[in-house]
Amino acid sequence: MKTRSRAGSFLPALVALAALVALVALVACRGSGGESSAFYGARLGMTMRDVRAAFVPPSPGSWTAVQDGAVPRLDWSATLAASPVASARFEFHNGMLVAVRAPLAESDVHAAGPPVTTTSATVITRDHVGGKVEYRWLSRECPAHKDEVAKILGAAK
């Protein structure tokens, strides 16, 4: 008859606890709320690889990786001129997606909504400029975007 050591019996519980802590941290970084939960499959908190795999825009396009100072990013550009999403910029901090910026056609599903939408973890802005909507989706907890988020929240009052 085999018996487990005391240390061996704690291992499954320790693994489960670590998984739970990781899940809570990931959910906090992504934010919450139905509207702001995804931008064509991309969600805050994803890695670069995850964004490339999950992002499904309404038309084909191509990717470019850019190192812009301390904030690495992925830029996506539509190959069709009449695409409702002409381009999208995905900004990362500590390996996680923390911001999405995209010029959208006014008919695009993400263009609809109030000028500023907030949750406890995210801010979305929609600025109407010349027949387009400049869409921004930012993590409120990212230190690289702290000043930008504060400015948006200050103007929204």
C-alpha cells in the first residue's frame, strides 16, 4: 500500500491556488463588461501571440511589430481601402495588451456608443473626426497610460 507524504498532499492544493491567483490577475487586467470585453477577438491582458491569433477584423490585413520606446506594439493594417477598420494599434506593457487604438468607419460596431465609457478597469473613447471614429480602449491600471487615462477621466466629468 502506497502512502503520500504530507508535502505531496499539499502540492495539488498549491497548484490550484496558484492557478486561481493567475486567473484573478488576468481578469483584473482585461477589465469587465460586455461591450469592452473584446475588440474583434482581442482582449486586454492578452500576449502579442494571443492577439495575433485572436484578432479577426472584418477584412484581411497585415501585421508589423514595433518597439516604440518602452511600449512595444503590434500594428495591423487593412489591405482593402474600404474596410470599416482601416488599421489598429495594439500596445503592450509587461507583455500584456493594455491599449487598442483604431480609426473606424462610423458604421463599425465598435464605433457605436457614448464618447466615453468606463468600467473599474478600462476606459473606451470614441472621438468623431471627419466621418471616422477614433477608437481607444485603455487599461486604467497601466502605468504607461496613467496620464492619458487621467486626462480622459478628468475631461469626462
